[in-house]
Amino acid sequence: MRIAAEGISFGFRAATGLLDGFEVLDNGRRIAPLHRAPWVGTDEQMPEGEAPLMAHLGGDFFCAPFALAEGGAPLHGWPPNAPWTVRSTFGGHLKAVLGKKVQGAALMKDLWVIDGHPFVYQKHLFYDGQGRISFANHANVSVPNGALIRTSAKSHWETPQTPQESDPARGRSALAYPARATDPRDFPGPGGPSDLTRYPWNPRHEDFVVGVEAKGHWLGWTAVTRPAERDLYLSLRKTRQMPMTMLWHSNGGRDYAPWSGRHFGCLGVEEGAAAHMLDISTEADLCGPGALDLVPGGFATVTHVIGAIDWPMGEPVASITALDAAMCITGEGGATRTVPCMTALLRD
């Protein structure tokens, strides 16, 4: 099904909770920044035991827990792997309920768009449940022609203990694991430092790196400039709730099915709280909790915003500033755009 407002729309796959087909019409240009794996939409069979989300890999989805398969749930938990029941679609608004419990909690999804806003607003609401659970919003950005990546201030970047691919017969990773750097332009690797602010920085690799948010500011953001497409992908979040920006560089680094050496140009922008992915840092180093606390008989909410705008200047982003009801985006070359945004959603 498709949800739309003036100048913006997205598709929703109830079978897996996937937000796909996200499009913005801005300055007369159609912008569609999200990735789709080459096997999606074909009749290709996934390998036995593969998580259901793999057949539809791409778009944007919610993970709980993040990057784990536990308690009988597949990789990234039930939210992107089990059916959702759509409860209502009205006026650019979609509400849905997951058909599985997440650590004992019912999970509700609230997605909406507004006329003239280049953003999809997202809330995930857990009711009941017990214990702590990691989570992330997992957007897959299409960058076949390269990209320039900038983020809100980070204290440092680090890789987890284990590389994405360690067996050369199956694939290859190009960063050092574990490793840490304060400058993302100079991240250590076996063959020398890599510049994580650019994509690609290696011809064939599969890597994962975590940006730990610096303390002292409330608005977290990731901006992916696609110079060849002349546009900009945006991710906005509350730093005190989602203190980690996790970047998945998937660029031909896996040789086994279904990847088969053909999955290129995908940048996972995964914003969340998943302290178990840290090897060098601890949860005490974060500006917010490293997981979500579920409340027996109560609610826990996660808020996130994704967007896209026309950005013909092709500059990397220097800053994003929240105004009363807008976001001001400034490029490193001085370009500026101000676009409407529900900034109050990220402040509360």
C-alpha cells in the first residue's frame, strides 16, 4: 500500500514492516534515495535459514533487537521479519501492529507524512514487555555513484570485535577490528587508513562502523550527499534516545548467496541504541542509554525521522540547525536550504 501527502509518498509492505518506495518531489525533481537489493522482486529463492527480511532487503525498517537473532527471532528481531496488521490509513498517516511479541511487548508502528514536508515521521511504541532491548532504525541508502557522508558531532568512531567477513573464501572486510579513531577520515585498516566520510573507499568490501555521539547536544543527524543524483538523504533523531550512528558499507564484499558478489552501492544508515556492538567503549561513554528499557504494563517509545531534498550543489553538509518548525541545512561550501519539519517531535 502507498501513503502520500503533497510532494511525498512511501510504500509499506505489511508482510515485513518495510518502508519502501520512498519518494520526494522537490523543486520539480523526483528524489528516491533508498536502496533495493538486486534480487528483490525476482523469483530467486533465498538460502535455507535466511531471515525473511533478506528477500526484500532495502528500504527502511525497524530492528529490535538490533543485529541479533535470539529468543527464536531471526536477525534484527521480529519487526522486519514478521507480518504487521494495518489498523488505519488516513490523511497521510499509517498505524500498524506487529503480529509477534517483542520480548513480551506489543509493538505499534506509526508512520506519517505532511503536505510540503520532505520527511517521513516515525514512532515505534512498545507496550508492556520486560527487560532491555537494543534497537535501530535501519535505512538502506542507494549510493551507486558515490556519496559524501557527514554526521552530527561524534566523540569517536569504532569497529566491533568481529569483522563482517573474516573468511577470504566467503568475502572481505577492509577496516581493522576492533579499532577506534576520533577522525573518520583516518580510520585504521590492514592496508592503511580509510576515509569513512566518502563512499566508496574500497572497491569490494563489507564493513560496519559505529559513531558514538558526542555529549552536549540534543539533535542527532546523518546527511548523505549524492553528488551525481544532486540530492541529499537525511536522518534525524534524539541523541539522548539514539546515541549511536552505525554505518554499514556493503559494496561487493560478500561472495556467497544471496549476495553472490553483486550487492554494491548500499550504505546502511542505522541509528539507534545497541551498546552490545561496542568493543572499545562502554555504555557509560554514550550520551544516552545503550538499549531501550521495556516497561511492564507501560509504554516505551522510539522516534525517528528520515527525509530527502533536492541538493544540486552536491556539497557535503556542514550543519543542520533546528528552527521552530523547520530545519536549516548548510553545506560546507556555503549552500543553505530551510525546509519545513516537525522539530518539536525530536525535542520532546
